[in-house]
Amino acid sequence: MSKVIATLIEMGFSKARAEQAVATTGTNDVQIAMDWILSNDEEPIIEPTAQASDLNLSEVPERDTTENQAATEDIAESTSPQVAKSIKCEDCGKLFSSQTDVEVHATKTGHEIFSESAEEKKPLTEEEKKEQLARIEAKLKQRRLEREAKEKMEEKEREMNRIKSGKEILEAKKRYEDQETKKLLEQRKREKEETRLAKEKVKAQIEQDKIARKLKFGGMPPVEKVESIPSTTAVTQRSSQPQNYSEVKLQIRLTNGSTLTHTFGAKEPLSTVRLFVQINRTDDPGPFTLMTSFPRHVFGPEDFDKPLDFLGLAPSAVLIVSKA
């Protein structure tokens, strides 16, 4: 189907009329084809009828030329059937020149009763052509407006879906961040609790060591009696010892020559320093030990729970990382 025929059908003309207009005018111009339809739409499709020459006039007696001609005309008039020049809708009385127009009318109106008519459908006047063209243009404009409104509605729906999808993504991202924050807080809480327990363990070990030294060198009572000493006495003994440093600044040399510097609490255990090295080291990963050079001392697992000031690292020291 050519573009011209498709355009004419979209304008409301029947397919048969559009094809006839294009075939007759031999043009690809929609305006020329439409002008031909508007000018010839009323012309009926005349079917061939019997001609007077087909009649058997051999039986008519010979007469003079005038009488024979008159007789021939009379016979042709009496024997030729009435020619159907249009199709009439019995429901509304409209005339149509083709079966295609009848089918279109029946589809639009639902009318069902049609009959052949000898009445010829009059061609459209210029005013009627203009009116019909105006109706077609109005119909096309209405379709265009409806299509634009539909496209705007679809675009609005797509935009709303995009906004909704964006909100859902943001909400999901926020939920994920909240969950990660909650996990991080719980992890820090556990680490603090583990550090607190480690400190308490170290403190308890220190107190036991003090009591053991006093029992060994100071002539203190036996251990059973020391354990029965009220807690207030132990607190008094601990508080009597001066706390010289609250922080320890460590310079940690890695195996690749780079250095990490950080300040720790004086009472933090050596295991905290090891954890810091594991997280921030830039050299080759793997098991390692911590040691001092002057005096040379390699810290073992038994030193992990001891505080830094107890290990003699306060107020500052240099630790060397070596492969285990």
C-alpha cells in the first residue's frame, strides 16, 4: 500500500476510492488525489447493460426507415432494464455510489437495510466540498490532539515510574547504610567490651603479681589470708602507686621500611597495637612479631594482654615488625 493511499484512508476515505483516485490521476500528491475524490465521489458506478443492437430484430417486419427506427427505439425502451445508479439506505435515505461506501456507512451507523436506486447521486458543490474537507481536517486535528494527549499521559506515567523507582533505590540505599552503621556500632561496642575485659584481666594479673612479690619478699601473710583482705585495701594499694603516663606514642617500623606512628592509651594492651598494625600495614601480609632494639626484646603471646606502660613502652618507643 502506497503512502498516498494510506494517508487518504487515514483521512476517512475508503480504500477503493483511494486506490481509484491514485490510479486515475497517476499522481503521488495527496492533495491532487483528494481533489479528484471530492470531485468524483458522487459519480455512480454504472454497470454495463444490454444494448439495443443485441436485440433480435430479425422478426420485425420490414417497414420504411422512419417506422423501423421508431419501432427499434420502442422495443429498446420496453426491453432494457432500469439501470441502478446508486445504492440507497432505507434507514436514513442516503445515497451511495459504491459498495465500499455502503460498507463504511453500515459499520459507522449500524444500518442494515439497503436497496438499489435509479436516483443518481448528485455531485458535491464547491461549498459541500469545502465543508467535507473542513470536517476531514477537523477529524484529523482531533485525532492529532488525542494522540498528543495520549503521548503526554504516557510520558507522565513514565516520569512517575522513574521517580518512584528512584525513591525506591534511595530508600534501599538508606536501609543498607543504616544496617552497615548498626553493624559498625555493634562491632565497636564488642571491641570496647573485649578491650575492657582484657584490661581487667591485665589488672587482675598485675595485682596477683604484686601480691606474689610481696608474699615472697615482704613477709606478707599466706595467700589464703591475702585473698580475704577487703577490696578497699586493694584499691588503696593500687591508688598509692603513681600513674606517670596516660598515653604512649609508638613509632612502628614495617618490614618494607615504611613507618606507622600512632598514640595509644598507656593502659591499652599490646594486642591493640598488633591489631592496629594488621589493619594499617603496607608491607607483605603474614604472621609477624613485635620487638624493641634497645634493649632488644621480642614480645611473645604472653605479653599480648599486658598494658603498654607495664611493658616499658611509655611514654614513647620504637617497635620493629619482623616476620614470624
